[in-house]
Amino acid sequence: MGFFNKETSPAVYSKMINGILPNAEKELADSPFDTQLGLNMARDARKVIKGSLAIEDFHKIYSASLLKEFGTHYASGPDENTKEKTGPKWVMVIDLKKCVGCDTCTVSCKAENRTPPGISYNVVMEQLEGDFPNIKSLNLPRPCMQCDKPSCVQVCPTRATYKLKNGIVTIDNDRCIGCRYCIIACPYGARSFDFGESYEQEMVGYNDVTSPEYGTERGERKKGKTPIGTVRKCSFCYHRLERGEEPACVETCIGDARYFGDINDPNSVVAKLAASPRAFRLKEELGNKPSVIYLR
């Protein structure tokens, strides 16, 4: 019985995340933009996040290369969206002792956001720990971490990725050019490239389905259709938050393992849970300060 009550180290969960990270060289090899520039920027962006490289020096190092590579798409200067503002700061708390690995969050997220084949904003990783017969199953749900210090924002050459005042990291799909630098800069594997695949062969009326991000009709970048060739990610179901609803994954979790709310409110459930000794963040040593907090 002692083994099953033993607390799993956060390092074990971080290692599980590492298992789903994309191969950086392979990911960028399919992009029309400079692979080495993307690799270097991702490396140095993490230095900026950790505080070992000044952001001013980061821009000095890469401004000329970015202007040469991206031309008029390159957006330089400070990002006003990252400045601290008053208001709610949305966070999600996930109790790993309550997660049963049912994947309801994955399915409900996909249904809510109408994501194309191969793209899931919410995934649940599973791993067995211990040796038979003393084995326990570890389940690790992973939405976007909505980092306070997002490395994806740091590397985006067009400022398509930015942080809202409520803490949610979002993407302006009209500005995204699909360089994929953000995909390899994210240490949580929470971003996906949209290749334009659809469920056309499997679903009648697929073109009439409404996507919260793009509206109707997933097609080429024209006439208001989906800008295929861009990056997609979880946004805490921001469209639902605007209606006063919770993210779909929180609402449908059959184990009641997910909590959502304003951590700036000291009386909120999430603020109290975040102060629990059971609380931890994935890869805290990197300094990204995720807004998804786990309870072990």
C-alpha cells in the first residue's frame, strides 16, 4: 500500500511532457523559413525567460536577421499586450489524483473547437509507474499552459502570438505566417501546425460547421476562410469565457479534476488550491510561469 500512496515527483511529469515534444529540426525543415534562425531564437528565448539574457540583447542579436528573413512581415518593438493590467487572471487547476484518464477533455475540446484531423488542444498522457505487482497509472492532462512569460511570444517574428490582459496567450491568425518558430520554442508541446486537413470525407455538411477561431468554411487564406498554414492552440475556450461559461474541458470533466477561475481573487477556489502544498507547475525551473497548476 505504501507504494500507491507515494507522491510522484513533478520531474516525472515533466519527463512525460518531453516525450511529446516535436523534433525541432524536422518541424522547421518543412517550413520555408530559416531553420537555424528558428533553432537559435528558441534557445535564446528560453534564456530571456529564465533571466540569463536581457530582452534588449535578444532583440539586438536577431533584429537584422529577422528583418532579412521576414521583410515587411517582421514586427519589431515592445509588445504592449504583455504589460500588466488590472482585471481577472484566468488559471486552471488540475487535480491529478482525480484524473481518471478518460479523455473526455480531449473529446469535448475537439468538439467545441472543431479542430481538424491530427490536432487536439487537450491531450492526456498516460504512464505506468513501479514494478508489477506494485504499479500505478499516471495521467497527465496537458492543455496550453498560458504562460505568464511565454517563450512562444518571444520568438514570434510577426507578433501574431501575444498575451491578453487576462493572461491568455492567443494567436492572431491574420498575422501568423506559419514559420513554426513558436512550436519549437514551446516547452510543453502545446502548439500545432494547420495543414488544412478536414473531415470532408467523413462528415456531411462539414463546410457549414462553425469554428470559434475562424467562423465557417475551412479553406484557403481568402474571403474570410480559415488561414491554412498557420499555428493553432488552446485558448482556454476564450469564446466561452466571453459568454460567462467555463472551458469545455472543465465543464465536461467526469472526475471533477479541473477547476477554473480568477487567481487574482483570493477567495476563489483556484487561488486557494494554488496555495496548496500539493500544487506545482510543470518545468518550473524554466521560468515560464504557467497558468495551469497541477495538484499531485
